[in-house]
Amino acid sequence: MVIIVIRKYPREVVVSAFGLTVEQEHLREVAAKVAAEVYAPRAAQWDLDRTPLPHDEVARLAELGFLGLAIPEEYGGQGGSLVDALVVIEELAKVCRPAAFHVFECNTGPIRVVEQFGTEAQKQRWLPASCRGEQTMAIGISEPEAGSAATDLTTRARREGDEWVINGNKRWISNGGHADSYLVYCRMSDQPGAKAIGALVVPADAPGVSFGAQERLMGFRGIPSADIYFDDVRVPADNLVIEEGGFGKLFGVFSIERLGNATMSLALGQAALDLTKAYVQEREQFGRPLVDFQNVQLSVADMAVQVEATRLLVMRAAANAGHGLPDPYETSVAKCFANEMAKRVTDLGMQLHGGNGYTEEYGLERLHRDSHGWAIAGGTPAMQRVRIASQVFGRTFNQRPERPEPRAT
């Protein structure tokens, strides 16, 4: 099916046509089959034990070609579009977020910064290994005092001859302590704000790199998270992917990751809807199925509306991106809506399951816990609204309070 979207605001009229191709429908079927047969029987236990995806399962995803779906063929990938990757991420994430996360990282994560802006040598070094599941790369942006205000980061990198020397601390690193390397956002001079920020690839085993204890998060179980510490860490000069002042490039590619994030939220909402639809037709109260009660019908309808609207927003941004970068406005709208949808819809699903929804057995509480994690990762809905407002008004807004001039004494 082809869907036509006409957007008149805030910019000129744009007509977009998108829908899944026959090949993409087949890809969805394959991913759904793998999710149901391989991951569904094990996902709940992995969540309970906080088990990262086993190495043999990463190898399985690589063998299926899922880790290189959106990577060009000359670097070992499938040469597909962003939509191809999101289709697989959604199907896996409905069942097992740790499995979907590896596809997410390899197709919408920091490796795409290398693919978009790295040198030919860097692409040859890191992209094929990522597609084969032999090299995982995580991203290091947030710090203890720099979360949403990313340009407040203080981790520094200074050039010494043919090396960069890095000192600092990164926090909330998904796959922290497990990834093979990290794309680390660093301050490279005393220039203010974003003007000094660039990015370097730092191997996990580089001398001076250490990790904090694994975080015990409410959700995201099976997706490791830990602080990283850099103490005079030296990396070769050719590990520089984004030069000083290239913060805009980094966040341009970050739009890809935000669509991957939105797709994770979409999957959670769709899974909650699917489970609830089945449950209300089977469960009886007062001598009849729950689905016969109008309140239940209206609640499920609301869930369906939210999920379908999210799918359209995510698909619009992904289809318009093609093999390039998504539009920042479309991306922020999709992520903001998707994150909040997942929290609402999984909560409604829990309510319609009654007491059963509050148990681990039925899986709704796991979906709800994870929904809050994806709403925080990659920029909160509040920050997405700031970005949306900037696009609507065609200007940036300073979120920092004005500092009063010091009084003369």
C-alpha cells in the first residue's frame, strides 16, 4: 500500500509517498519468524537475569545480514535503506529489546557517523567488522553534568604529535563496558559551546580506559550501561572521525539514531496492543468476554490510534530520508510522539490486563519499564519539543538563563 502525506506546515508543501515494498514485507516476515522462534522463548528470562545478548546470537544476527542492512555493500553491508533497518528493529523489539538493540546500534548508531563522515580507511576498518558482528561501537555523549545540555560536556582531547590524549568521564553509555570501541564526543579546545566539540573512536582496551559498575536500571535489562573513565588515554590521530567544530555533523547523523529509538517505542506500543487485543477476547468477567464492554473497546481503539499515528510519523521520516539523513523536524516529531505513545499504550495495556498486567508472567510490565528508557535515551520528549519549536519558528532558543552583569564596587 502506498500512503500519500501532504505537509503544509511549517515549511513549503511536501508530498511524500511511502509504503513497504515486496522485499521489505519479506524482510519483516523473516525478522518476525526469528523473533518468535529464537527470542520469544528466552527474552523474559534474559530480562529477569539482566543478561546481555549472547555472542552466538550476535553472530546469528550477522549471518542473517541484519547487522549491515543500511550499510553500503562495498563495506560488507546489504546496501539497503533506513526503512529496511527499521522494519527489522521493530519486529525484534516487539519480543526482545537486547536483540533489537544490536541491529539498532549497527544500523542507526555511531557506526553511521563513520559511514557518513569517516575517511575511507576508517570505513574499511570499522564498517565490515560491524556488519560481521565482530566489532561493536557505542556512543559516548552524556556526562554527569551534561545530559540534555550536551554542549556542556567537559571530556577533553588534546593533540600531542600523532596522538590524541583524552581525559574525562562519560555516563549513561548504552552497551557501556561491553562494546569494543566508543565514539567519544570531546572538547578539543577552549572555544565555547559546540565550537570545540569533535569525536574520536576509542578502543575499549586502550590503556587508561576504565568502567564503572553496571547500572541496575528499571528497564533496558540486557542492554548494558556503565560509566566510562578516560585517564590520559592515547589514541592515534587517525581515530579522529569528526574534527573540532563538527558538532552539527554529529547531531545530523544522530537523527538516524533517533528514528531507531522511535521505532523501539513503536514496537513496544504494537506489542502491547497485540497482547491486549488477544487478552480481552479470552478473559471473561461478569459472564462475558472483556471485549464486550464498551470501555474496553474504547481503550483498545485509543491504543490502536496511537500506534498507527506513530507508525505514519516514523515511516514518513524514514522514507523521506532514503539512504541519506532524516529531516530533523520530522525526526523530532516522530520520536517525541513515539516515546510518549509507548508509555501511554503500555500503561493502558497493563490496566486492561487488570492484576495480571502487574505480573511478570504476561509481559506488559516489561514493555512498560522499557518504554520509559527509550523516552529518556537519545533526547527526551521535552528536548524534542524544543527542537520542534526551533524548526516551527525558524530560530534557535537559548535555554540558559542570562547571567547578570557583576555590580561595580
